[in-house]
Amino acid sequence: MLPKANQFLPKELYRQRRLTDALKLWPLLGSVLFFLPIMWSDTGESNVFAMKYLFAVWGVLIVGAVLLNRWVDDPPPTEAQQLERDAP
């Protein structure tokens, strides 16, 4: 009988891929958040609030993209680094 292959990715590689996926979906989230004030147009809200909202979303998207990119750029640890970190 053949030995079972490990079905799961190493934890660090899995996290790296999920961060990459999040970075790919970031523009879609930004688009959805930018179009929300268009749906508010019938509520009688002032344009000042909508502009404050857009600038806040813009800032959050920039900061979030920088943080996600910084985390994605960190390569996963090698086996030697993993063993060194796990050693007492």
C-alpha cells in the first residue's frame, strides 16, 4: 500500500496564499465601498458626509494595501529557520 501524501499545505505557505488572495480581492472591496454613496443619494444625506466617507475609505484602502503587501512580501521561513525557531 502506498503511503498517504500530506493533503495540507504547511501553515506558513497556506497563510501566504490566503494573504495573496486577500490582496487580489482588495480592489473589489474598494469598488464596492466607493459605490455605496451612490446608493445613499436618495436618503437626503449631505454631500459633505459622502466626501468624508470616500476619503476615509480611500485612506483605509491605502493603509490596508500597504500592510497586506508587506505581509505578502515576507517569504515563508525555510525548514532550517523553522527548526531554529522551534528549538528550545
